[in-house]
Amino acid sequence: MKTVSYVFPIFNEEGNIPVLYDTLLRTVEPIADRYAFEFVFVNDGSVDASLDLLEELRAADDRIVVVNFSRNFGHQIAVTAGMENATGDAVIIMDSDLQDPPAVSLELIERWEEGYDVAYAQRRSRQDSPFKKATASAYYRMLSRLAEVEIPRNTGDFRLLSRRVVDVLKCYPEHNRFVRGMVASLGFLQVAVEFDRHDRHAGETGYPLRKMLKLAGDGIIGFSTFPLRVITRLGFLFAALSIVGAIYVAGARLFGLGSAVPGWTFLVVVVFFVSAVQLIVLGVLGSYIGRVYTEVQGRPLYIVESVRSARENPPTR
């Protein structure tokens, strides 16, 4: 009997955990005669009663594994830890707020049985604010143009990965992780499963605007060198403009075409504009250099305080 592992990153989800668990049990019941199941919950430094609820569930169900971080390390790191502690033949990654309907996971399992190594859930519709819908759409369009690998649009981390894909992902040590991009870069047979994303059941999102912007930056910088190429093009552009300006000034002086300095306003605007471009260039370079610095430090991706599991010697990092 094959084993399917479900992975759930948890951060202050006390209002969702009981409903999630009950819904999950009802979802997998029709196929429980064909598959064994494992439920891996990664507590990412929650400050509410999430860990207590997970402990209660684990005491009643030995299929549950609770990985407890020593502090908050972030959603993408929690997803990584869940995959590394999952032992199933296939691993399904889901959010714990029920925006990802557990019933869709059955379709992902069907695609896996058809021979696909990756079955990713692609949003057909989503219950979000107009601002979030617009910014998400613009981001995915931009990412598809900039990224050096084809990253499917309108996807999150809700997906099924075969065991061999999970084993390959374990070889990726980077700290600024963009899991959906990493999976897309692996290749293998991948297929989309469309679904309608629900409203969050309870609690507040773990991805406020600040974290969304960081994740967006990780996606672009981690899978594209386009920002660096833009810097080179800007350098050539300003070099060309300076040459044109020098020719104009020389012509004005030699042929009396007018003042070589048309006015202080124009000069000040140009100085401020060039200064802004320089700061932007330094920021882009700093983003890449900062990521290099983080990687060469060689620190662990996460620190596990404890792993509660019925297994002997569960894996930790």
C-alpha cells in the first residue's frame, strides 16, 4: 500500500486546525482502503494554542507528525521542513486555512497515479480583495517574462510531489526559498489541476504585504538575472545621453546656438533623477550580494525544538 503524506505549515492557526483535520479525514476516507496516510504539521513559531491542539490530535492519531520550530522561520522554510520530515511515496503541500480545498488533493493523487511526478493546483478563481487579485495577476505576468524557467501562473504551493521530486528538492540548500519556482525548475512530468480557491476559514493571513513583497522578490531574484542586465542597459543609456549632451554643449559654444546651461531647474531635475537611478542600481546589486552573503554563512535553514511522531528517529535538520 502506497503512503501519501500531507504537509501543513502552521502559524497561529488555532481557529483552523480542528476543522482542517476533520475535513481532511472525511476527504481521504473514500480512498483509505488503497492508501496509507501521514499528516505532517510544522509549527512555525506559533504564539497561540496551535501547538497544544496539534499535540492533542497527535495523541489520538499516530499518523500525525508534529515538527515544532524553535522560532518562526517563515512559510517557505516550514514547507521545506515538512517535505524533509515526510516519508510518503507522494507528498501533498497545502495551506492550513482551508483556502486550499482538501477535496482537490484527491484529483492530485489521481494525476500522480497516471504517471505525473508533479500535480500542481492552479487557481481558476480566488476569493481575495481586488487589490490582491490585481497585484497577483501583474506579478505572475512579470515573473513569466523575467524568470529563466517557466513558472506556472496562478499557482501557490498547493501541489503533489512524487518521492523522487522530494528527494531532489532536498539537495537545494538555498535560504531565500521560492518553492514553486524550485519545483518548476526540476522538470519531470508536471500537470495542472484547476480549482476554485476559497475564503480563509478563520484567523489572519500569514502573508501580509511586507511578506508578499519579499516572496515576490525571492521569486524574481532567485530565478532571473534580468535586474542585473537592466543595470547594464541603463549604464549604456546614460552614457549615450551624456554623449548627446556633450555634443549639444560643444555646438552651443562653437556656433552660438544659445546658452550651454539652459537653466538650474533642468540641471537639478537631471541630478536628482540620476541619483535615484544610482540608488536603485545599488539596491538591486545589494539584493543579489545579500543573498550570496546569506548562503556563504552556511547556517541551517531551520532549528527544530522537537518532533513528535510515532516513528523512531524522525529526521530533523
